[in-house]
Amino acid sequence: MKKRLLTSIVATLLTSNVLANTENMTAHSAFKAELASMQENYYRSLRLDDWIAMGMTEKDISTTMARLKANKEGLLIDLNNPNTRGHWTYEFTKTAQNLEDQANTLNTPTAYGRASTVYLVASYPNLHQPNEIAALDKAVDLYLKAAKLNGESVEKVDLKRFDNRSIPGLLHLPTNTKTNLPAIIWTGGVDKTLIEHKTDFKSLLESGYAVLTIDMPGAGLDYRNHLKLGEETASHDAAFAFLQNHPQIDRNRIGVLGSSGSGVALIPFAVQQTDLRAVVARCALVDGPIGKQATLKFIPDMSAHSFIARIGGDAGDMRYFKNMATKFSIANKGMFNGQLRIDTPILVINTKKDPVAPIEDMKRTAELSTEGEMFISDEVGHCPDSLEAQNKIIAFIKSNV
């Protein structure tokens, strides 16, 4: 599938004056094992297979990317993103609008799901620009429409933080049971949004679990907040309190899963919230490249800019990145000094070689718990995508929550 898609994209772009960007490709390759052959020319990580799995078609991607204009010589095709023709969010939004019009006629969950995914890609990587936010809002609205047409129970909810600020979330409830539900807080990383994880937790819903998806502060729909030093657990705390006070949830059976960049909030939350039944740290960032200023340069620009936006800076402010990023490292906070121990079961899961969450970080995270477990699935790349990893996560949750 990928070969046919990329052949189409490459053919449409051969006439543009695009120069290979070796450093960009190297940085992206370090984070993900399998990348599109055109990745060297793109600022955004081309997660083509993921997008197709979520509902897009090859044509949606290839025809839209063919409309993207190359920037000035030496720059990446999608580095600049004004709300004008030839730029990422504008062009993917145009495609999504056409698909939304078709969905309004067809009125099927598949049609709305496809349009929702394209709007989501249009918003990627969520750097708080107005055009990105508008696309993300549409993506969530159509996600909810598709779910309703499919007979699913999903609603957008507001979670209240300690400071009374609001956090948006999506509460997914199983259709076969109604009360005393075990529940999981499920959150992604710096460039994942709360509607991207459905296939990963579908089997939990079918087994009678409720799943509350939230974005990490500063990401996705939670763009009004940001990850703040000393208040890293604010969103997780709000989600936990919401579930504990929900009439359909068993307050004594709540677990949490966090991926990638959300690890800097997940681990402090897991340490502080002793009423959790289980914690899954999936490719969770706890130290790695943010541990030292010298290693920040190995993070791809898109991921760096996303992280900056999550911790309260302007996306391109690399000085802010250097000054602040290391302060969010769990290791730099002294949490890996060997004195901190909790009893909540923790599953730490990742690939064998991941620059974001390397083996040593995985070991130190698992050792925080008297019931810590480390599981290696895929060989290389940031975050395990295999069925083996997904099955391990689901089995761990079911056995502990």
C-alpha cells in the first residue's frame, strides 16, 4: 500500500525544486523506524499508514500533498503554514471540507470518520495556530457524529482542574454494561490527540471498560493550558476526580495509560495517586533527550516545536526549549534516586531502540514500583506499534483494573 501511495506522491513532486534535507531525515529516522521516502523533504512526520488505518484513503493523501508548494530553496515543503493555498493546514482542510459535504449526503459513520481523520491531519502537529485549532475542532465534531451513527456511547466532557480551568475530554462508555464500570484514563503525547487512539482501546470498551481520552496540556484540544512546572499532574488529577465522581464508574477500579511526551506528567501522577489500580507507561518520555541540553538537538524540529508549545513557549523559540525542557526530566527531579517506591503495578512498554525512551529509562521507570514490569516489543523506533504490544497492554489492564 505504502509503495503505491508514495509513487503517486513522488511523481507529482518531481518537478518542484526540492532539496534533500539529510539532517531532517536523520532526526526523523531516529524517532521512527519506517518512514516515507519523501520524509527528508517534510517538516511533519509522515505517518501515512496510521492515517490510512484511521480512515483516510491513499487518494486523500496523495492529491492533497500534490497541492503543497515547495518553499524557498533549502526549506522543507511544509515548514511554513499560513492559512493560504499551497500550505499544509489549508490544503488538508479543503480536502476535509469536500469529504464532509459527501458525508452529509451519505450520512454514514465511515464517511464522517474519513472526513474527521483528514481534518485531524490538517491540524497536525497542533502548534496553536487558529487554522489548526479550527481543523481540530471539526475533527472532533465529526468523530462524535461518526460514533453516534455507529451506535457508540461517546460524549465530550469538561474536566475541572484544581484552579478551576477547564480540560476537554472524550468519555467512551461500553454499550453492553451501564454501572460499576472499570475505567482507564488514556492520553497521548506531544503530537497525538484524544481521538487518535480508538483502535488501541476498542477491545477494552467491548470488555466493559470506560475510557476517558484526554490530551496532555498544551496538546490537541487542551491548547488553552500548558504543562507547568510544579503542576504537571493537573490534567491527570482532573481526569481521575471526574471518573471517581461519575455515577457509572467504579471509583476503586481506575487505571491510566500515557504515551510518549505525556510521560513527564504520567509518572509524577502515578507516584502521587496511590488509588490507581494500574499504570501503563507506553514509550513514555521521562528523561532521554530532554535530560541534557546537549541532547536536545537530536529531537526532530516538529517534535521539538510541539514540546515547546506544550510547556508554554512559542513553537519556534529554541532558546525557551533549551532553558525549560530539561527541567521536566523525571531524572533531573531526583525521582530516579532509588529512594522512591510505590506499590501500584506499572507496565513499561516500548521498542528495543527508542531515543525518546531508551532501555535505561524504561528500567528506571519500572523500578519505581514494587510491581514494575518492562516489556520490549518492536525492534526500533519511537513507540511500539505491533499487535503483540497492543495485546500486552490490554492484558495488563484487564488483569489489574
